[in-house]
Amino acid sequence: MLKVREAMSSRGNNPMDGVVLVDEFVLGGREETKVGRSYNVKKKKAITTLQPTEDGKAKRMYAMKIDDFTAQSLQYIFVNHIS
């Protein structure tokens, strides 16, 4: 498992360029009395970026866990993975 994680890790040598799709989302099941992106829930928040090929297939993708949906939390994926 360690070898697989090392092989899949990003070294940051090839930042994304051209068209890059970005989306933030929450992971987790339904909680009673909580709908959508409530901040005081147990759901995990994440952001993902995708660089498509000219055929529309995935060329490169990055995802990372974030604490909230503020611009300060979202900026790290732009700085680290998008040129």
C-alpha cells in the first residue's frame, strides 16, 4: 500500500494549464435537521480539479480536503496545482 501511495503522490512538477475544471463538494450521508452545506456538521469538505484532454477524457486530476469553503481554503489547490 505504501508503494502505491508513493507512486500516486504528486511532486508538483507538472502544473495544470489550459482548461481546468474546479469543483468543491461535501462527502457524507444525510443528517437530520441539516441540509446542504451546513458548517456545523460531520460531513467532510473537499475540492477537486480536473484537466481534460481534447477528447474530453481526464488527463490530470487533483483533490484535497478543505476545512471550509472560504477563498483562503480554496486558494491552495490553485497555487499548488494550476499554472
